[in-house]
Amino acid sequence: MATRDFLVELGTEELPPKALKRLSQAFADGIEQGLAEANLKGSKIELFAAPRRLAVRISDLPEKQEDKDEVVYGPPANIGFDENGNPTKAAEGFAKRSGADVSEIKTGDNGKLMIELSIKGQETTALLPAIVQTSLDKLPIPKRMRWGASRTEFVRPVHWLVMLFGNDIIDGEVLGLKAGNTSRGHRFHAPEEIHIESPTTYEEALRGAYVMASFEERQQLIKEQVTAEGKKLGGEAVIDEDLLDEVTALNEWPVALAGNFEERFLDVPSEALVSSMKEHQKYFHVVDANGKLKPNFITIANIESKDPAQVIAGNEKVIRPRLADAAFFWDTDRKQSLESRFDKLKSVVWVHKLGSIADKSTRIASLASKIASATGSDTALAERAAKLCKTDLVTQMVYEFTDLQGLAGQYYAQNDGEHADVCAAMVEQYMPAFAGDQLPATDTGTAIALADRLDSLVGLFGLGQIPTGTKDPFALRRASLGVLRILVEKKIDLDLGELIDWAIDNEWPVALKENTKATLVEYMLDRFSAWYQDENIPAEVFQAVRARGITKPLDINNRVHAVFAFYKLDAAQALAAANKRVSNILAKAEQAIPLTVDNALLREETEKQLAEKVASVSSTLAPVFAESNYEQAMQTLAELREPVDQFFDQVMVMAEDEAVRNNRLALLSQLRNLFLEVADISLLQA
């Protein structure tokens, strides 16, 4: 079948830079999905995205759908024709809906009326406008806008539409625009209209008009230019990936230029200077061989200036007051200690009904002190760090540069002469901030990080503010994972239920819901499911451990990894099935099962062997269980497979003799309890 290349370009006002990459991918995905639903597929799909355009090119797209035969079934045959063989209303309606004549109706093997249809494929050009429109309608745009008198809505006003199939313009409309082959060049270098002759000449035509259409190509060029400018300055340019994405989305024709600022600003913490350059001006900063900030910046201009020195001077003029502000905040904030700022937190509401930030800090201090005591660390340092941990929120530096919370507190605590661990805790309270982030290094920081998260979880769950699948405004899912990671990865053997009890016992301005603890424990342990899924551990392994009702995260994790190792053994499924069988037998017992096995009542040789093996394994595992060496325990329990299999093959558990029957139930109960010391492995059964 003949094929052609397809190109669509939507021209707009400047698109949101932080969303451009996501919008571009979603636009292409939507078109690809629409084509797939129409049974059309090209050989290659290419994405283009720049500040004023979204474009997609698909190579070798068929000119039309393939014809296809289809069988359509209708009502049962016995109601399709009357006793004289004439079609009923049901048959006539079925034929009409199918676009066929009554004479074409047949009876299928399933006893229903059927019509064999030959469906002619549609022209691709007739389908493309709707496919493009549907893709645009589905773009992840939180809030759409209208412009002029039009009722059309999009993320930004749209101005032109290119839709080509080969060299031909597609006859259609999208977002109220008639398709053509006219695009626009660079807003300043080439503002006039340009004509796109064919999909294959798209990039060349735009490049001639000072537009680099490929997002990836522009990004690579920016990266190379910034790196080269950093080397010219005798240092290394630091390229933040998020900033690189944003700058790429802001420029059609990128040109890197380097500028300077006064060295006196280097007395300010480098993070504040970097934040100012990155967040406000979209500049890349430069460091020396020792990683120390240099008094330089690199900006990306969206214009090839004939006088770049003037552009640089303009940027230097703009950055100077920004850095001067940071220096002013730094000097001013240090005139007042963090401790003296605590009272200001009393007027800052944390969450409605849960008090102020000062109230929260007081609760964190109480909880962190108990955690420090339980882990053998310094309670006084924990209480001190808790009192100061939120005070940098009322500094001018953090008010202006919100991303410096914690870090600013660390600098100011050092300036106040606080203990090194208290200073570190100012930053470590927020660790881990995201998946894979590092954990607090100090004991004090660890106690504060746990206490802060637990206070938030208990307070908000106590109000009934429980996250849903789509809404988690207080990031409680992340807080839960943070608590679990700290407890597991730092090997802190504390019970989640006890930690929550300590948090509940604090002074709260409102009564917390009665089921707060139970709901929160359940919610937090549920977070382990995704954790182990990421580690490719089957869900049934975690559920086998979860069934034991244990609420110590470190202990749970140790058991899960031990059971997972057991799960991979040849004996696992047989013993899981045996445990399931034992569980069912014991559940049906009509009277109390003896706690011990009477060897005198053992009749069969196989039950004697099992009893001997269970006694031997029980004796062997006593010290192993005491040391919580679950992996060794499970390996030892795997040795029970053969005697257990033989027992069930040759012994009738529910013997007529009541004493013998109860003795056998006692033996099975001991067997089951050995496994239950680690997990309910009956849940591992495939």
C-alpha cells in the first residue's frame, strides 16, 4: 500500500516552559494512539517542541485503511423470522443498523442472526484532523484559556496550523484553525511567514528562519555551549537537569553568554546565590576545581546578538540587585539568633485545628526526646534541635528563597554557636525528601526527621485527612515512606505502634479520632507493598509476613527477605501447601488441641519420624529465633519437606481413636507454629 509522511505543527503563544516537554510527549502519544485505533501505523514518529510550537512527524503512514471483512451478530434466529420465513421487525432492525439488506442475513453457528460485512477502509487524510484534535483535547493541561471572541480553549492562544500529508495540505480544522503549510520563524530574527513544502523539509525550513525545532537538539547544543563557556572561565559549569529542560523550553535559537558579578557576594552562602541565579534568572553557575562557587554565571540568550557585550551587561545589571538582596538578608538575619525567633512561630498556623508551628515544634521536641532515649542518643540535643528546627521559616532569607529552608537554618545555627549535631539536624529533618534521597547522618537529625513526620501523620490522620489515590496535599505518603526508610535502612528496631502512641500522647489542640492509631499503622505498613514491588519481591511474600501482625518495620523487612529467599527454594511450594492444609485441619478441630506430643501415642513410622524431626528442628531453631536470624531459620525449616510429605501420604490425621487424633493434631500444631515464628507461609501457595 502507498504511504506518505505526515506532519502537524500547532503554532501558539509562548508555551509554559516547565510543561513543554510533557505536552510534546503527550501530543505525540495521543496521535500515535489515535492512529493505532484507526489501524494505521507509520514506520517512525518524531517529536518537535519549541516555545511557540508543538509538532509531530510520522514517516511512511498508509494513505488509507485496509479493507476488512467483519461478521456482525444480532438477535437469536428463532425471533428473526416468522413461521412463514418472513423477516420480523427484529431482523429488519438488525439489517438496518448494520447498513445491509435483509436478504444478506444468515444464521450463525451460535444460533444468532449474522451479516458478513465488507468494510472499505477510509482515506487517512479524512481521519487525521479528528485524531489530532482528540490528542490536543487529552493533553495534561490543568487550566485552559480562551482568547478573543473564540470559544476555543487551549493552554495558550493558537495562531497557525500546519498539516501536511506528503506535499499536500490536509483539508481540515483543528482548534478552529484551517490547516495550511504556513509556519512562523523566530519572533525577532525571522518574524515573517515561512512555507513548509513537505514533512521532510520541516527542520531545514525552520532552521533557515532561526528556529531549532527539535527539543533534544537544542538541549544538547545548550549543554555543549554552557560547558564550553564554563571552561573558558577556568571552571566547570554546573548543569541542573530541571533548569536545562526549562531553558531549552524558553529558547528557539539558543546562544550561551557568560557574565560576572562582584566577588564580595561570595561571602553569602553559595546556595543562596545559586538559588537566586537559577530560580529567578535561569542562569547556570560555575565552580572551581574545589567545587567552590566562582563569581560568574552563564545565561542563554534567545537571539544571536550583533553586540553580545551589551546583552551580557544587561544580565549583569539584572543579577546585581538580586545578589545584593541575598547579601542583605544574610547580614540582617544573623543579627538575631534562631532561638529568639521561636515566639514568632506562635503566630504561624501549621494546619487549621492542629495549632501553630510553635506547637508543632514543641510536640516534635517531646517525641524526638523519647526516640533519642529509646535509641541511646542524646535527648538534650534532640530537644534543642526540635525547638530550633522550624525557626528559619521566619527568616528573611527563607521568605525570599523558600528552597533554602533547613539549609539557611544550618548556617544560622552555626553562626549562633549551636552544637554540630543541632546544626546538621536543621537540614536532616527534611531527609529523605524524595525516593532515593540520602538519610540523616546524625542521631539527632534522625530523631527530628522521625518525630516531624510522625507528628504530621498522627495529627492529620487524627483529623481524618487521609490521602486518597489521587489526593495527598500534605505528602503523607512520602512521609510514611520516609519513616519506614529511616527505621529499616538505619536499622532502628522501634515499633511503629509504640512510636504512634508516643505521638498521640502529645498535647493536641483537638481530640484525635479514636481509630487514628489503627488506621495509621495499617496505612503505613501498606507502603511496604510498593517498596517490595520495586525490589521485585512477590506480593504474597510480604503478605505472609504481614499476616503475623508485626509492627516493627526493621523486623518486617528482615522477615520478608528471609521468606523471599525461602520462596525461591524447591521445597517452598510443597511446604506452603502443607501449611495451608494444616491450617485448615486445625481450624476444624472441635476441641482444644494439646500443647505437647505424647510419643507413646505415635503409631505410624512416618509420624514418629516427623515428630522426631520437628523436635530436633525446634531445638536447633530456639537460639536462631532468639537472634532473629530468619533466613537461617527458613533454610532449616525447608528440611521438613520430605517428612511432611510422607506424613500426609501415609497417615490419616483424623483417626477414629480420639487420643491418637488429638496427638496428631498436636504434632501438626507444633509444625505450624515453627513456621509462624517467621511468617504464615501458607499464603505463599501459588
